[in-house]
Amino acid sequence: MRYSASHKAETRQRLIEEAGSLAKKDGFATTGVDGLMASVGLTGGAFYSHFNSKDELLKEIIQKELMDTLKRFQPEDGDGSIDALRQLIASYLSPAHVKHPEFGCPLPILSSEVARSTDDIKQVYETNVKEIQRSLAEVLKDENAAWAALALGVGAVTLSRAMSNDKTKKQVLEACRNFIDQSLDHLVNIESPNE
């Protein structure tokens, strides 16, 4: 039976979303085609009617997941303030984000996989990560501080997820959150010094 173009597009989107969740939870390399297809009720053979390769799927996952992350860095109410950024950082560096990677940012788990990927996958990744960094730089008024905050946040979540002890996980998150908060305080004081 042939499906309409809209049905095929909807199925492709479901595959990207499901693969994104699986990749954030278990890593992309461990996401098998058969398991992915079964998770949306299809056979493994149907994969190639939606994607030319697993690399094509990875590019789509990166694009979608990092655009979703960018939206989180751009508050709906347009409040691009340091206080809004502090709230975002507190949420990002939380035990819930560490415990449930499938619902969070893809950077902590996909970065190491992208590092071992092809140049065209790295380019898609870099383009999207730079958008997130630019969004942070608009709030911080400092490109280097934006890179540092982004790298520290991603590193903190990555390191915390690798710890077996909940107390250590919490300590990593709190230390990094406090360091970023102190850095934000410093940036605010530079931007509007007391007179």
C-alpha cells in the first residue's frame, strides 16, 4: 500500500523525534535501525524510504534537537535578562536534567559522538551550536563568556551523569552553577558599575 506524501513526512518527523529521544538517552551509535523503527511501529526495512543513511538521520536529529535547545535559550516572554538566564541555568544544571537526558539538551551526550563523525555532520552541529552561543552572547554582551558558560554547563551535565553517587552529582552541578552565577555577577558589575 502506498502512503500519501503527508503521511510519509509525518512518519519521518516521528522517526526524528523518537530517534532524538533514544539518542539523548542511550547515545546515537547504540540506536539501531530495527529498534528505532519498531519504536514507531514499522519494520527496519522501511528506514531507507525515509533516510538515505544513519548519518542523514543524525544530521536531522542534530538540527531538530539543537533548534529546540535554542528555543529554550530564548524566553517566550522576550525577557533576555541575566535573571532569566540564571533561571535557565538553574534548570539546565538540575538533578532532573541529569536524570532524564531524553527530555533535555542533546549537547552532553551527542557532542562526543559528533566529534567522531564526518565533517558534514560536524558542520551541522557547529552551525547550530553557534546559534545557541550567539543567543547567550546577546544576553551576556560577551562572546567569550557565552562560550565559557555553554561549555561549563554541558561539561557539568556530562560529568554529573557519569557519577554513580547522587551526592557527587549534586556537588558537580552546584559547583558549576555557583561558578556561573559568580561570573554573571561579575559581568553585570562590569556592564553597570556602581557609581
